[in-house]
Amino acid sequence: MATNKIHHAKADTIFNALNYFLMGIILLIVLYPLWFILIASISDPNLVNLGKVTWWPKGFTTMGYEKVFEYKDVWMGFRNSFFYTVAFTLIATALTVSSGYVISRKDLIGRKALTTFFMICMFFNGGMIPTYMVVSNLKMIDTVWAVIIPNCVWVYNMLIARTFFVTSIPDELLEASQIDGCTNLRFFFTIVVPLSPAIIAVLVLFYAVAQWNSFFDALLYIKSKDLYPLQIHLRNILLMNSVDSAVIGDAAAMDERQRLADMLKFVLIIISCVPMFVVYPFVQKYFVKGVMIGAVKG
Amino acid sequence: MKSMTVPASLDKAKARHQKMKLVRRNWDLYLLIFPTVLFFLLFKYWPMYGIQIAFRDFVPVDGIWGSPWVGFDNFTRFFSQPTFRISLINTITISFLSQFINFPFPVILALMLNQAECKWYKKTVQTVTYAPYFISTVVMVSMINFFLSPTSGPINALIKLLGGTPINFMGDPGLFKWIYVFSDTWQMSGYNAIIYIAALAGISPEYYEAAMVDGATKFKRMLYIDIPFLLPTVCVLFILSAGRIMSLGFEKAFLMQNSLNMSASEIIATLVYKYGMLQADFGLSTAVSLFNTLVNLVFIFSVNFFTSKLSGGENSLW
């Protein structure tokens, strides 16, 4: 018995060691690319291109960050994205919470029909061109509304909200307030909403991340440069390699300009991710909760 | 709700009266949901009505109504092109690879995290592995381009260091699907593991205590407690993701596309964009997108049909 125990203790030690080792490798695989972008943004771009930068920054320079401050397009994009994200998140969350609550009410006549009406859109949609034509008919092309409105409510999120309300707002609460003569609207705004910070936080997070990262609606609907969100500028700079020559123009030689352009790319990746990574730790616990609610079928 | 004593007609009238009373009492709920309904009518149902341009020869100046009907011309035009077969095969290949390769990683990650006793280490691994979820597709693709670059990318630097010849990853059509799938593994595994981690956290410690009394090693506990416990969740999520198999992320394929890998990166969704926005062939684009939607629907319904048959109606999507 005693030897058995020792034997097991040994097996467990090996198991733990192996497990920690594998987790370490996973950690490295996920972390390294992120770390690399960070050190590449403060290293000499020539050394980066030659593959000399591996673990620590080399030829330390903050020139990329200095140059990015002069990059007017990027800051305009940043401001636009910020505005789009706030406006979209507000509207989308308000619509999702209110409609999710309504379809969670068991005493609602037409509840099933309404739910079906929404769910059809999960499986069937008009597609790119018919939607484009609607947006165009509504005179929204090349306005801020084209980025904010057409994608405003996700049925999936609405169902998450419904599940949340069904499971966490007790029927007795409604009955009690109805006896007191409270209207549904008042009940929703003064009781349901204050009881639901968790689901609101989750929806805000999902919508905000999606809008901050989205580029395709803007690609379709936005024509003027001063309305571009950040992601469109990022696509032009990072993927189409078109860096505004006003920013790097004072560098005379061709290779010098390319050097700056390369450096700006890393800096831009970092800067574009900053808002998400700043907000993330604060909402992390809600985030896990949201994924959980989403997995429960309503 | 049928009462035994009252005649059926009276019962019906009473039920209708009850219903009307409820509608009247809950009028403000309809008010609350009205904006959302309006939104869906405008931006979801109105476009569905516009699908008819798939069956018309769309002429912009004539509008939808003025354009002549052409029946299935747009569809036959699509089916007769060589790109049809290529894009269909690409869409299916990439979808299936994503489904089968990316599915196990989050499960394994969750099992490993669950067995880790060191709290801070576990937390670090968890936090770091979900971080990539927040990276936008544009940034993700530019990172892929950079890391796999044949001239300056770290991966090729490593290959050179080990004495190999650099590979032009993004220019090789044969590698496209693997890059697509494994970059998704990198980006999404941590996020997708959350659900399994939460499920594992629900295992009662009594099981482990009993197993330890019986002298089960950690590995055995994982094999005989964690895995069986996780299996139902795994099944449900597998079915859910199988239903979404054809709705491949368009943005990523579109952004990863370049002239060299076109034969592997052209998927149905990128064709919709090309025909519609670049060639302004609205009829053809809508036909292609309708075809994609229909294939998707067939897929979802058949997956759901088979799984609900197999599980006796338990693991159904709706």
C-alpha cells in the first residue's frame, strides 16, 4: 500500500511536470507573436527585416511612435472608430436588451411568432447586394449611419439576452409589481434593467469588440476618406502597403521610406489593439459569463 | 387548457377574450419591441425581397421592377464557369478542415488547465490564450503575412537557421488552407476553451476525493472523471459548430487572398463580393449568394435532422 502510494505520487509528479511543460509551450506559442510585434515596434527596422530581432528589442528607437503621432489619417480613423463603436454599442445593446426581454415574457401573446420572425434571419438573409440596395435606398451610403445601423441587432445576442431574463428574473417579481399596478415599461426600466448588469456588460463587450474590429461594412458603404474607421486605414497600410507619403515623405531615400513604413506597421498594430486590451481585464469576468450564457440553449 | 365542463365554443370564446385581455394589458411590451421589429423589417426582410434580382437581368437605370426576368440564367452562368467548381471545393475543404482540426484543441487546453494546481500559472495561461480573440481580422492577416514572409519573417528565419530553404507560404496555393486553419487555432482556441473550463469547474470535488482514496493517479482521474464529464458538452458544441460549417469567415479569406494563392483562396463568399461590387453584376452576385445560403440551409437542416434522430430529439438546434 505504501509503495503503491509512492508510486502514484511519482506518476502524479511526472504528469504535473508534463502538463506544466506543455502549458508552457502553448503559452510561448500564443505569447511569442504578440511579444514579437511589441519588440519589433521599438527596434531598428533593418535589424527586424534581417531577422536579427528575436527575443529582445535591438537598436532601440521610438521613432515609429513619434511618426505615428503625425499620421493624421490614422488619428482620424481612430476617432471615427471610437464614435462608431460607442454609437453602435449603445443602440445595439438597447435594442437587444429590450427585444430580448419582450420575447422572454411568457404571458406575451405572439411570443412564438416574434421569436420565429427574428430567428429566420439567423438562417436566411438577403445577401450583400440586396442589403446594399436597401442601404442605398435609405440614402445611407457614405454616411456614418451605414456603419452603425445595418448590423445593429444580432439574433444570437438577442437569444442570449432572452435566456438570461428567463433564468434570472423570477416570475414572482413581475406578479408582485403587477399587483401594485406597475406598467410593463416601468417594470422593465426600474426593475429588470438594474437587475441585469451582467448581461448588459456581456452585450456591450461583444458588440464593442465586433464594431471596433469590423472593416467590411465600411469597405462596402463608406466612400469618403474622412469617414473611414481605423480598420480601413489599417487594411490600406498593413495589407495594401500604401503609407501616406506626407508622413514619411521627408525621408529622402527610397529604402529609408520603406524602413519607416515597415516600422509604422508594427506600431499601428499595437496602437489599434490598445483599446481592447485596456478594457479587457475589467470585463473579463463578464466575458466568461457571457460565453456561458450563450452556450445554454434557450 | 381545455375545460371538461363548458362546451367547446364557449371555451374558445373565453380563451380569445383572455388573449385580448393579455394583449391589452401588455400593450407596452409591443411598444418596447417595436423599434427592433422595424429594424428587422427594414434591414433583414426588405433585402430578402430584393433577392428577386437573382432571377432578373438587373439594369440599374430600370431598377428592380423594370429589369427583365431571366429565370435561372444567372445561376446557369455561375455553374458553367470554372470558378464555380473551384470556389465550391475550396469552401467545403476549408470549412471541413476548420471543423475537424480546430475542434479538439480547446478541449485539450481545458483538460490541461483543469489539472493544473498552480493558480497563478493557470490564470496566466488562460488570460494569454484568450487574448488573440480580440485581434481584428485585418491585424491578424497582416501578422500572418509578416510572420510567414519569405524575406523577413521569423518562421523562415528559423527554417534558414535549421538549414532549410525559405518557403513562400502565402504564395503557395497548397498551403493556403493550412495557414487559414492553423491561424484560427492560434487565435480562437483559448476563447473556445472557456466553455469547457467552466463545465469542468462544475465537477464535484467528491469524485476526485473518492478516486484518490481508490488510489487513482491524476492521469486516470482525467481519463475517467474529466473526459466522461465533458463529453455531453463536447457533443452539443460539435453539433452546433457542424451546423455552421459552410458559413466560413469571409473577411479572413478575402484579406488573405493574393494573386498567387487565388486558386486556393477563392471561396463562394469572395465571389459574391467580386461579382457584385467589383464587376457590378448584381444579378450574378445575388444568385451566387442565394446559392450559398441554400447550401448552408440544407447543411444545417440535415445536421440537425441526423443529430436529433441519433439523440432522440435531445441535441437539437431548436
